[in-house]
Amino acid sequence: MEQRSQKAIARTGLAVFALAAVSVQAAEFRFQALHDHLLVRKDQPATLVVDEHGITFQEQSRKKKTPDQLHHGHWGYQDIEQLYISPEKIRIVTYQDRKWALGLDQEYEFKLLPGQDVRPVYEMLKTRLDRRFVAAVADEQVQALWELPVKLLGKLNGSQGTLGFANDRVVYVTDRKEASRTWRYQDIENISSSDPYQLTITSFERASTHYGSRKGFNFQLKQPLDEKRFNLAWRKLNAVHGLELLTSIPEKGN
């Protein structure tokens, strides 16, 4: 009897594990949004579906139109040049050219209706996508090794918050809409500092007004940045990018 009960428990455990695996693989998130048409015509309501394979959208209309007569589309993640996710919007930059805009890449922007949570989507994608994924959210599960109170400078108005450095990523937490960020070290091109009260993070996020299409985040530090901490962050960044660092014999011993 004991052996049978153990086998039954094992079968039950395997079944639960299989169901959990299926549920993870079949994860699908639906959002109600407004498809931004960039002044061409009024924003249209749309349903946005995000799963492990890609993103699909279908516009909706009160008029008697079939789904094929409305704007719709699907992109696998390999077809997305940049995916931007924030609590307020999802923006997709594709590899398609806009002929009327001198070859600029085609963008699709969806303004999320209130009361929807994008954090499950971030959790699903944060380890699956590469540097083309822009997470305009603060990862609440990151355990920072150290952090500093900062001000992020902006074109007109900046934002204030906390900049935290963890083993595998950097998190900027602020209350200002769309200003928070979570960067893995592979999402960062460079970290630089001109003095103990200044720090710049240059990311691979697209920015047409910045050199090389990289976006720089310039922080004023409310506390001085310790040189050892800066060197630690710099080493982590260069280790991720595959650059060999010269270390002294005492450092190797430590």
C-alpha cells in the first residue's frame, strides 16, 4: 500500500508539474488599448494580445465592419526592432520603412486603458528578449547591492527617484510616468561619470535625437558616488559585453 501511495503521489506531482509547464508555455495576456494613428485619424480601440511567440492586435469599430476591414497585425519577436513597455503604453518599432517619412521605421503605439497591469508581460519577457526590449518599469523583485537617491535630467522637466545596482541589472525607480527603467547590463552600452555627483547610463534604447541612436540617461546624484562602487558596476558591464579586464595579482588573489 505504501509503494502504491508513493507512486500515486509521484504521478500527481508529475501531472501538476506538466500542467504548470503547459500554463507557462501557453501564457497569453490581453489588453484593451487605443491604437494611436499619429494625427492621421482618430485613435481607434483595439485588442492587444501578447504571448511567448509575439504580439497581435485587432482594431475594433462600432460600425459594421469585418475584422479584415480594420487595422490588424501580428509580429514575431524576431520581426520587432524595438519593443517598449510601460504601465501606460506599448510601442512596437518594426523593420518596415515608412516611405512617406523618408525611410523611418514603421511604429505602432497602443495607449493602454486604465486598470491593466503590464508587469506579468515584463516578467515573461525580461529573460527572453535581448537589448531590443525596453522596460519602462521598475523591477520590484531586484535586490539592489547598493542604491543612490538621484535626479534624472530631462529636456524640460526631470524626475526624482532611486538608482539601484544589482548583480545582473540596474533599476531606476520614480513616480513619474514612463520614466522608470530596468536595464540588464547587456542592455547598457556604457556607464560613465564626470565627477562623484554625476552618472550617465547610455542604453541601446532608440533615440533619434541622440548620437548613434543610443539614449543617454544623465543622473544628478544626491550623494557622492564611491569610486569602488562605480568600478564594480563598470566591471560588471564589461564582463557582460565580453571584454577581458586586466587585473593585478592581489586582485586575482582576492
